[in-house]
Amino acid sequence: MTKELSIKDVMAKPVTIAKSAKITEALDKMHDGGIDPLIVTHNTSVAGTVSRQAIAKKLGSRQNSDIAPTAIHVASVVEEDFTSIYPDESIDVLVPLLQRYKLVVVYDGDHRLIGQVGAGELLKKIQPEGTPDGAMEKAVTIEADERVVHLRRRMLDDDITRFVVTENGKIVGIVTETDVAIAMRKFREAVTKKHQDHRIRNLLVKDIMSSPIISVDRSAKIPEIVDIMLKKNISSIPLTDKGKLIGVVTRRSLVNAL
């Protein structure tokens, strides 16, 4: 089936941000479009990518606490988590590429940017067989009353991008690097530097988490899970068994299961 499809059949229009733009503009574009990462351009060339995780790390850094978010440029958070491909190549080559990179950029014969492919575009066309258990990752939890400073430290130290939030043994939300980035931006814009240390230590996970949360039972079919992710513009869904959290399914874990 996939042999009949080429990259041009699955690619989306490229979503770009200039290297000289502010990170607040990048964050707004990612949040509004449910896109992560963005392609960073310099003049007419692809300079790299910018992710929500990189922005969250930048905004949460104490050394940048006296700099307004609107004064920080995308150039300071550019990464190279992407590779490139041509539109007439087979869709089959996407699987190993997206298992390694967050994004694949598409060039035409003159090396002009014409498209992009992420996990979402690939999963619209091909999905792993079997049950969600085969695409499940370990769910990392955090209590709703935990402090955000501890959350950020765990994210940085253990390279964790999302936590399922619990309260009294029940799932009440999810918190990701997106939530942290948005919270840090709002916090930095609203609180003066001399009060930031004190105020941020009183910020709790429940203050920034996304809630209510969408979860599915492990009996759900993979096409159902992918459909929810794409329609709701979310990248992960907790998996439960008789109401008990057993793991999480993400776009990346689904691609890794192919």
C-alpha cells in the first residue's frame, strides 16, 4: 500500500519562522497551529528548527530573568532536529527518518523549501498494527500540588517532556513543555524581576496543567487514538485499564512502533 504513495502525497505546507523573529511569536504560532517544531529560516534558507521545549528552557533560565520574552530572538534557541527529502521519494523512507528526527523538510529539485512532514502527516496514512500496548510508553506522573520549579528540574535532569498529573490517586490533567513555556512567558511578562524568585516558587503544577484530560482505555483501537490526536491537535494520550493509568501513547511512540 505504501509503495504507491510518495512524499508529495503526505507532506503539509511548511510552517516557518524567521531566525530574527521573537520567541514569543514562535510560541504563538506553535500554540495556535498545534505545531512543534517550527522550521527556522534565514533569508531563503532553512537554518534549523525551534521547539517548545527549547523555548521553555530559555524562558525558565535564571540568567535570562531580566530579559523580556519579547526581546529574545529565535536565533538563540535554534536546533537542528530535522532532515530533508524530495517530493517524489517513497513514503516508506519516512518511517526511519521520523523515528530519529522530529521533522522532515521537503525540497524541490532547486533546493527550495516546499513542504514538511511530521509524525501527524505520516500517521494519517500509515499506522502500526496491533493493540495500543505495542505503542505504549511509560507514564511519568506528578502530583497536582507539586511546585513548578521541581517539575522543571525533573524535565531538564531526566529529559521528560510530559507528565500525567494526579491528585488523590486520580488523573486530573497533563503538563507538557508547552504548558511550561506558556506559563513562563505569562509569568515573566506579568511579574517584575525582583519578585520572580519568590512568586515562581509558589507556582504549582495545577496552576499550569492542561485539564480536563483526554484518556482512552487500552481496548481502544489505534486508528481511534490517532483520530483523537489529530482532531484535538494533541500529541499524547494517557492509556488506562479499568480506570487505572498504565501508560501513555504519543505520536512519536506510534511512529516508533511502525
